[in-house]
Amino acid sequence: MRKFVLTNLVLGSLGLTVFSSAPLTGAVAHQAHQMACNETAVNAMDADIQSMPDGQAKAAATKEMAMAKEMMGKKDTESCGAHMQKAMEAMDE
């Protein structure tokens, strides 16, 4: 009986620790997916967009890249990366 209680206490504590740290690891993983906002990445995305056929997806990606470039000029790398991510998603449509 004592062993059973001790096992439940240890496993319960371990489960609580794993469960409570899960959102933190998710946030770190989300940051890792942020697009790099630099001239090389912007040029590569522009080349990919130019090779797309004309249509709504290309127009949306072009618009997002224009906004990304504007944010890059303002040294707002977080917003720049977000717009580049949206451009990438538009390219996949």
C-alpha cells in the first residue's frame, strides 16, 4: 500500500512537471519558425514569387513581401518576419 501511494505521488509529480512545461516548449518551437528577415532571405523569396504564375496567390505574396521590406527598412525584424511568413503561406495556396 505504501509503495502504491509513493508510486502515484512520484508519477503524478512527473506528469504535472511535463504537462506544465509543454506550453513553454511550444512557444520556443514557434519562435524557431520565425522567418529570417535579411536581404538574402528577401531576395530568395522575391525570386520564388517572380517564378509563380500570375494570380491571387502571387498578388498576395507580393503584397506581403512589400510590407516585409517596409518593416525591414524600419529595422522591425519581428514584423518583417511575420510578413515573410504570410508571403510564404500565400505561395502555398
